[in-house]
Amino acid sequence: MVFLHCAGLSFVESPGNVTSSLGKAVEVQCILRGDGVDHGPLDVIWLRERKPLDLAELNQMQVPVDENSWLVISELKIEEVTLSDMGSYQCAVYFDSEETLSNEGHIQVEGLPHFSVEPHHLSVVANVGLSLHCEAHGPPEPVRVIWLQDGAPLNNLDDPISLSPSTLNLSGLNKTSSFSCEAHNRKGVASSGTGTVTVLPSQPHDIKAEDVTNSSIRLSWRMGFGGIYPISLCFVQVKASGEDSDQLIYNQKVSAPDTSRLISDLEAFSQYDFRMACQSSQGVSNWTAWVPISTSEGVPDSAPDNVTVEVNGTEVFLRWSEPSGKMNGQLQGYVIEYSAPSVDKQVLVDTGLDTEMLVNLSAPLSNVSFRLCAYTGAGQGPWTPLQTIMLFHPETGQSRGLSSPPAFSWHWWYVVMAIAVAVALAVLLAVYVTRLRRKETRFGEAFEPMMESGELVVRYRARRTYSRRTTEATREFAFSLAIYETV
């Protein structure tokens, strides 16, 4: 036995090799001897895997051997040994910047196998292969594993699969099952935890877009396999292409056994992404990948804009711009429909993508009516209002220009209303003035009949001479007039 020591200090006993069972008490010791020099009391430090044990339970004492020698006995005690206590142990002492080390001893713990890897819960697709892992350790070695499915063993200790670490390969499951493993060594048997493998349905497949229109798409699919658990419903999600998955425009459930769904209220000539998943009593399958699909073309929402006309003799030059509304497809061109007295029937002209056209008429004295529309692959959009071009008169040299179908004019309505109100006010004012004038001149109607138009009148004869009783007569006359007015 070789000891590492400095002058006068050496370990005469090093920690031994100890094998123990889990939970048992373990004791190891080392003895330090000092010769020739009085070093005073020294502390022995215990190392495990060459690192100091700060919280170790130590029992240390110093014993004299003779006048020039002494011993330090240091004892390490572990009340209940665990797997973490396994390893190498040695003693160390430091004096005058020098280190004295004992030889290494080992503590080996034996007991039932312990697991570092055991089955855990997971979800798998029905009839899809999977692998499960189980790893157990001693000491003592070797450790062998038996796999259990729903409590029933799948192998024996003589199978190659039993040697730890063990991997169980399954070609697929059609029902939810629990798995565990038993680890065996010469100390006994230990059981792992139980992991449940849940069987989920497979994704729907053969997904197709049928009956695609400019505003709807009918999806059809075939349901996946759910093992012994029938699929109860499927989910359909739709979003505008390029948007995030949380910005869905359609998110619906389709109960089994239906395998199609009409998705409506879509925009024409637009691309969408959709995905699906199906559910059984055990859970929801994985979502399919986002699949792009487009609606078909529609017709333009509006007619061409900014229609202008230039007239030069028998030539008519038309210009316009693209419709301001949604095109709902790829613009294919424009169609102009026009008619004139010199033309037997209406003429349709496709100008392609040109936004101008020259119409040459043989007869200068004629009116041309026309309208135009834009079209896509789905057909024609709305027409512009029918307009009439009045060409130059050969005698007057004037043109009556461009006219549209008659329309209600608020300007003339205001004029008519103003005239009607003025006439009504004039009539009311005349009636009022006439009635007021009649009352002012009634006393001068001496030669009128007693009754006129159903009203009483006053008659009197003017005298040529007047007496001193003029004032009294006037009062009587006024009194009589008041009586007649009252009546």
C-alpha cells in the first residue's frame, strides 16, 4: 500500500471498499500518523470523487502513540446509504501548504433496480408504429426488463429485448393502452411507472374542392381511421391566403357521417387556405397542412369610368378608363354597342384591352347611341347608361352634342315651386285688400239696395242745411250704425 505524505505525516489506514444495500448504515475510516514533530491538532478532510464533503457526519479523535508520535482517527458515517452516496472516498490533511492524501476507497450500493427511463404518457395515430423505452440500473448488474401492456407481459427474461436498456417496438395500436415495465436483478424486482398511449384518429384524406364558383366552394373528404373508436365529427377552418391562423373567416364542425361542406360568402377570384381535423372519443387528430384553393372569376362590379366623346363630322372618337369597382377576375377587354340611322341594326365591337375607339359613319346627319361594358373570363359586367351623340347638321354647321336619357331635374322643380308660391301669395293679398276697401267705403253706398250679397247696408240722404244739433245727430247715426253692424 502506497501513501502520499509530507515529512512526518502519513496515512496508515485508508478508506476501504464497502458494498451495502440501499437504506443501510455505512461506516468508513482513515488513520493519520504524525512522527517526530509536534504538529498540534490537525483536521482530516474527507473527499468524495475528489471533492470535499462539507456536510458529512464525521467522528474524529487524536490518540498519542509515544512521546514523539500520535494518531488521528477519522470516521465517516452514513446513516442510510443512497445511490447518490456511491463513489470513491479518500482522506486529506493540509500542513505548511502541503497536502497529504490517503488511498481511495469505494462505496458500492446494491439493491433493487432503479429506473432512469420509464414509459410516459403520449398520443399516437391509430395503426402507426411507435417505440417505447425503459432503462433500469443496479447494482447489482445485470438488470433485465419485462414489458407489460394493460398488465399482461409481452416478453420474458430470456428474450434479447429484456436486457436493460430495453426498447419495445410496436407496429401500431388500434385502442388506447397502458404500458409499464418490471426490472429484475439478483436483489429482486422493481416496477416502473405506467404510461398511457392514447390512440387518436388519423387525418382526413382525399380532400377535394368541388363545385367551385365565384362565391362558394364545396369541400369533400374521406375520414381517417380511428381504431376501435368511431369518428364523431370533423372540423373545417378557412382563412384568407397569407393571413394568420387566428384570423379565420370560417370555422365549423361537420358531424359524421357527412363528408362534404359548402363554404359560401367568398369573394370572387380570391385565394383561400383551408385545413381539416377529425375527432373521436379519444381526442382530435392532427390538423392537415394548409391547402390553397381559389374561387373562380366573376364579372366586374361596375361599368367603365370617365367616358368622353369627341365628334368631328362623321367621326366619333370614344375614350374611357377601367371600372372603379372590383374587377373580380382578369380583365379581358371591353365591348361597345352602338346604333345609328345609317346602320341596320345594333353593332357590337370588342376593343380588347384598348380604352379608345374611333367610329366612322357614312351619313353626317345622324344620331349615334352607344354604351359599353368591361368583361372578364366569367362574362360581361354592367353597361354604362345609354348615351346619344347628335352629330353636326350640314346646313347649320352646329352640333347638339351628347345627350343622355331624360332624367328628373331638381332645377326646374325649384322654379315651378317658386312660381306657384308667388301666385298664391298674390291671390291672398288681393282678397285681403278688397275686403278692407269695402269696409272703408261702406258709408258712401247710399244708392245701393238694403241687402247686397247677403249683407245689410246703411242708406241715408245728405242734407243741404245743418242745425245746431249736428253733433247729436251724428251720435245717433253712429249708434244706429253700431246696431246694424252688430246685427
